[in-house]
Amino acid sequence: MARTEYYDDPAAPEPNSLVVAASAVVTDEEGRVLLQRRRDNDLWALPGGGMEMTDSLPGTAVREVKEETGLDVEITGLVGTYTDPRHIIAYSDGEVRRQFNICFTARVVGGRLVISDESTELGFVQPEEIDQLPMHHTQRLRIRHFLEHRERPYLG
């Protein structure tokens, strides 16, 4: 299924769903950030996805990281909340989503890196190399907030 992201675009379709989601900035011992190249839009992103009825928000992040990367993680903190109504995600099946995302920090506690059916590439990337990757600016914002080592989570 293809995915198109819009931001502050008057041509964006009207949302027909609101999805609670969680993502995670997973780092390794060298300070590199885990990223996936998404199959649905060919952009690099943090692992994450929609919350299920039986999930907690931290549990969603843990589950999504496992599903998308093969790694087991432990949540260590909170980067922020990302609820900007100008960010619209349209899927080829007709869903047009306004997404409410909570972004956590996490560390690897097990598993092994494995590409899922949702991605074409995975890897830990040096922070200074992230700007070179094709990525939606809402993903860059989360990573930038993490790299700023903010005293308090971003609330937006």
C-alpha cells in the first residue's frame, strides 16, 4: 500500500481517521540512530506505528520496533508528542489519516536486525549523516528534538 505525506498543503485530502501512534528513537552504544527505509513511500523514518486496542503507548513503540526491525527494546524516555493537524497521511486504500504520535527513546536489549515487509533497508546511522537521507520533515523534527537533549519533552 502506498503512502503520501502532506504538511500544511491546501491540496491535502480531508482526513477520515485519527490514529494514535508511537515511534522510538533507538540508539546504539555509539550514539547512532536506528532508521528504516519505508517500503510504502521510500523515505527514511524512525520505527513506529499505530496503537492497537490492547496496547499501551510505550508497548506500541516496543511492538512496532520489534515488528519492523527484529530488535527488542526497552523504553528509556520521552522525546515528545507530535499532534500537528497540518500533517496528513494518505494511503492508497482510501484512508486519510491525522496522526497523533508519541515519540519515545529506547535502547536495544535483544533480537537481531531483520528487514520486515514494511521496509527495504535498516541501519544505525550517525547523527551527522541523517540530513543526507530522504526523509519527511516531521521525522527530522523528532530526531532533531532528540539530538538537542532537551530538558523537557516537546509538546506539539
